[in-house]
Amino acid sequence: MISFKPSKLCSPKQAAQVSHAVAPVVYQVHAARLGPLASIRLAAISHQGCASQQPTPLPGRRNFSTTRVGQLQDVFPAKETPFIRRTPPAWEHPGYTEEELLAVTPGHRQPKTVGDWVAWKLVRLARWATDFATGIGREQQVDMKNPTTSVTSQKPLTEAQWLVRIIFLESIAGVPGMVGGMLRHLHSLRRLKRDNGWIETLLEESYNERMHLLVALTLGKPGWLMKTMILGAQGVFFNAMFLSYLISPKISHRFVGYLEEEAVHTYTRLIREIENGDLPKWSDPSFTVPDIAVTYWRMPEGKRTMRDLFLYIRADEAVHRGVNHTLSNLKQKEDPNPFVSVYGANEEQHKPKAALKPAGYERAEVIG
């Protein structure tokens, strides 16, 4: 991997010199068809720590988005404010062991009711639309007879395709938890009753999905076309989830459960392609993960490659998968949230572990 690391403290003149030195290299990398992600990374590194530097537009178009290479930069502040050093995560991540990370596998809950079938078909429609919008070719498709569990295809995706897919999906993945948590919060206030632990779990899920997005954005900043797509998708999705949760929270949680099945499948395929060397830049051990990811997941030394990053993200998605399928199986107005409840000494064996239960827990297994 080519890497340029100028000093974090540089004057405007020095910043301009760095930009002029790196710009031709970025353009040559792109022109030589070494992949748009290499140019993304070069441009982002050349801007780090130089807050006063103005981006230098470069000629040519890229496959990633409408943003020109010279305009890509780290979206987080390059320097601290005079008094505030950093903002810690609102919800501290619980962390995973190595065994838990590797134990996650794709899975599918077979629809049992009409509501389940509707939720599943809507997710399949969304999957098709996402594949079409992100330019996934037929040879890059997995076995359509087992779309949620098969991770092999004739041709792998490129780093740029993966980055577009991740940013787009994670930009709307944080919507359902926020909608559900908001409506349950208002319901609790309106009915003057406790919520039994659902609100916190749903809001934490939404926060966790947004962290996935922030990590992906450190690799590149989308252009106006993708921003427009995200704006439209979020507007439609938020209102659809709002109405859906008012009508049937059970079907809404089932829909999110199926959506998270797709997320686990997506990241499992991504990890497999990294391990196979199909994504040479992300397979490079020297391609380290962003600092925000290290802080949030408390990633240990020696476990900070792109593969490790996506193992953590996949485990998060597996938790959301199991949680939402389980919540869909409960009585929405009266059952406590089993994932945050304290069990009796004799019933501790019933406490659920969401990541290891792709189809979720039935009500009798966790409530009794």
C-alpha cells in the first residue's frame, strides 16, 4: 500500500506543497486502474491534520461517487478544540471475545405467518434494489436459491463497490431502532407506564449502526449523488417504519430481523473476500483501521486490520438480528426486554445470547 503521512502540524504553504506533490500520484494511481480506493486513501491521508488546506480538484471521474479525488478527506475534525479533547461514546460497547467474533454465521428464520412472509419479501425487494443501485453484476451475485446464507460468487466485489454499499446501507440501518425507541418512549409517556427495557435497547441499536457509518466515512466522503440517494432513502424509510411500527410493532421487528440477516450475510461475504485476497488493499495488514473504530470497540493491539474491523461489525449485526427476531416473538405491550432483564438464580440459563441465535428466541424460551 502506498502511504503518505505528512506532519499533523503544517502551515498553509506546507499543506499546499503536500497537496501538489500528492495530487499527481493520486491521479496516476486512478488512471493506471489500480482502483479508486487507493486514490481515496491517498487523498485522505494528504489532508490529515492540515485544517487550513483547501482541496485541489483533479480531472476525471470516479466510480465511487461524484466527488472528485482531491475533495475527499477525513470527515472528522482534524484537531481538538481549545477545551474539549473528544466526545466519548454515549453507549459503551460491551466488546466480544475472539470466539464470539468467529462464531457468527449467516442464518435465516423461515417465515411462519403472513406478517413474516410480508416482512421477508419486502427485505428481498430492498436487497434487489440495493444490488441494482450499487452496480452489482450478475457474475457478482451469490446463489439466489440460498441468498441469505451463500457467500460465494463467480466474481468478487471491488473495494469501491463495498464502500458504496456499506455507506448506503449503514446510513439507513440506524433508522428502525430510533423510530421504535421514539414511539415506545412516547407510548410510555402517554400511557404513564414503564417500558420494561425496550427503549434503551432500540436506541442503542440505532447508535451502534450510526457508529458503523462513521467508521466507513473515514475511508471516503460521498459526493452529491450518493448524498441525494441517502436523503431520499432515509425520507421514505423513516416514514414507512413510522407507520409500520404504529400499525404492527411485531411485523416491524420481524422486518428488521430479516434486514439484519442480510447485513450478517453481507459482512460474512466481505470477510471471506478479504481472507481470500480478493480485496488486496483491505487484505494488506498495514492497512490499519481508523482510530474511531479502535476506541469504540476497544480493539486490542495486533487485531486492528480491516478483517478484524468487519468481524466486529458483523457481530453487532448478528446481535441486532437475534434481538429483533426475539422481540417480534414477544407480547409487545407487556413483556419485558429479556436482553436487559435480571433473571432469577434458578432461571439464569434462560438468559438469551442474541448473536448465537439467528432465528431469535421463542417467547417460551426467555419469558416462560
